[in-house]
Amino acid sequence: MPEVEIGKVTHYFDRIGVAVLSLTGSIQIGDTIRIYGRATNFVQQVTSLQIEHQPVSSAKPGDDVALKVEHKVHANDKVYRIE
């Protein structure tokens, strides 16, 4: 399945399992994404997104969005949307 790079991780909050993404592409709830980096490689479904602590259903290029992640991620890990 083709994967489209949609951004990268800029921060990870360990205690709550939330990653902050800087987006170069769009993302929405229900998308399947892969987070890939030196020590990271997993696929998950997007179940929640927040911008400025407000829940949103989608985000666009240029947004910084918070995303609940299933595994630990690292700054500069790349984020891909699986088409």
C-alpha cells in the first residue's frame, strides 16, 4: 500500500503517550498511519486529534497536532499516512 509522508514528530509526552506532529500533509480521525524512525516503526489508526488542547476531526498542512500514540516515539520520527 502506498504511504504518503505527512509530517514529523516534534515532541513526545511520555506519561500520557501523546505525540505532537508538525504536519506537511493532512490527517483525520480514522486514518491509518505509520510512524517510522531510527528506533520506531509501527502502524496505528488515528483515534484522537487535538489542536491547542481542543479536539478536532482533521488537521491540515502547517498545523501542529497532538495525537495519542500506542508506542513511544521520538522527535524527528517521520509520520506517513497509508493510502
